[in-house]
Amino acid sequence: MTETSNSSTKAQRSPGRGGLSGLLHRHENLRGFLLMTPTLLVMGVGIIAPFFILVTMSLWTRQGFDFDTTLTMANYARTWNEPIYGALLSRSFWISGIATVATVILCYPMAYFVAFHVHRNKMMWIILMTLPFWTSYLLRVFAWKVILGYEGVINSGLMAVGLIEAPLEFLLYSQEAVIITLAHAWAAFAILPLYVSLEKIDKSLLEAATDLGDGPVARFMRITLPLSLPGVIAACFLIFIPTTGDYITPALLGGPDGAMIGNFIQLQFGPVNNWPMGATLSMVLMMWISLIALVFLFITRLAREKIA
């Protein structure tokens, strides 16, 4: 009787195992996919769908005040043949690249100090370093406009101590002003990944290198720098990608010599009302950034293998 009742109980449970719950129980990947479904829906609606709309629109052309929806590569050919687009892309990559390098170089020592020389209240130090960046990005850009202005803080201070007789005009509305502002505005995005990568380094490795006779420089080049490269790479990507398409800082501080591709894209979607060309420039910018990122990753991988 007991065996009969057990077999009947298993028979009653088997249909449940054969349904959705049984399928989820047997397939772990399917359970993970269902957990990711809300995120995938948001990405699909907010990222993937607009991307395909942008790709489709880049294949249109403007005809007067309307758009010709006939698919064509004319806009892409125009960006390749007209020198102004290449010049804007080159200037954008140059400004963004210099700002990225400057930001990482300036933020690395701060992250290094907190990771290796602060033993208490590290979170407080991180908060204090990122506190200036809690304000609006636009406010920080306007602050630098005041600092670098014709009668700004720098010019007024230099004139007060007698180092210059007239204000320095090159400080504002130049590529240098854009680089300085971008380096400051995006510093928080470099400090955090650098700190995380440095904090994960096993301190016993540094002690072992010291016992084997390595000095501070050799210890840094052989251990600290290679092990912190993931944070350096992440910081470079987090700064280079968004700053290349920035248009607020160049518009307020760049002037004619500091205009970037983002300003031209904004004009296409704004006053010019040439959305297909704006979409094309956006796609070209994304393709170039992806190519540069792949080359950067390849070079970094070779450097890590050589250092190791």
C-alpha cells in the first residue's frame, strides 16, 4: 500500500515538473534569462530601437523642408568627401584624447593615495574627492568660463600681482579651455575605477617585491601599474567616449577653434533641420569610436603581455 501511494504521489507531481516550473528547474540559463527580461526590455526600448531608427534615418536625405525616405548612402559619401567633416572628427578625437590622458594622469595619484596610504575612513575620502562633481555639469562649465574669462579669476590675479599688464585672451574660447574644462568635469569618472583597481591589488605582492630588492619605481612599474591597467582602461573609455561627442563645453568655451563634432550634430538636429545628416554624423562618430576602442584594447593587451 505504501509503495502504491508513493507512486501515485509521484505521478501527481510529474505534471507540475513537466510544466513551466519544471522547465525552469531543469534549465538554469532560462531562469537567468527571465531575470534579465525587464532589463532587456528597457534596453530594447531605450537603446536598440532608437539605434535602428538612427541607422534608418542616416540613409535618408533632406529634400527642401521634407525628408526623402529613399535609402541611399549619399550622406556617408558626403562625410567622406568633404574635408570639413574629417577636420571636425580629427579635432574632436584630439581634444578628447588629450583631456582623457590629462584626467587619468591627474586622478591616478589621488586614487593611489587613498588606496595605499589611507587606512581609515576611505569612503569619506572618496566622497570628499567626488563632492565637487555633485553639482550640475552646466554649472561647472560656467564656473570655468568665469575663471578663464577676459576679466576672470586668472587674469585678475595675474594682473594684481603684476605678472601681466593686459588680460590673456587665449585662455578662453580655445581648445585649451575645452581640454581643461573636460578634464575637470569628468575627473570623478576616472577616480572611481582607478581606486577600485588599485584597492584590489594584493599588498603582499608589493612586500615581496620590496624584499627582493625592488625600489619604489620598479615596484610600481612591475606590479602596481600592470595590475591597475583594467581601471586605467575603464577610466579612459568612460572619459573618451562621452567627451568626443560633447557639445556643451565647446559651445560655451571653445569658440571657432574649439568646436567639435558634437556641435555640428546638434546644429543638424536643431537650426539646420537636417536630421538625416545628423544621424549620419552620429553613426560615423560611433563607428570611429568603436574602431579606436578596439585598437586601444589591442595595444593595451600587447603592452600587458610585454610587461608580464
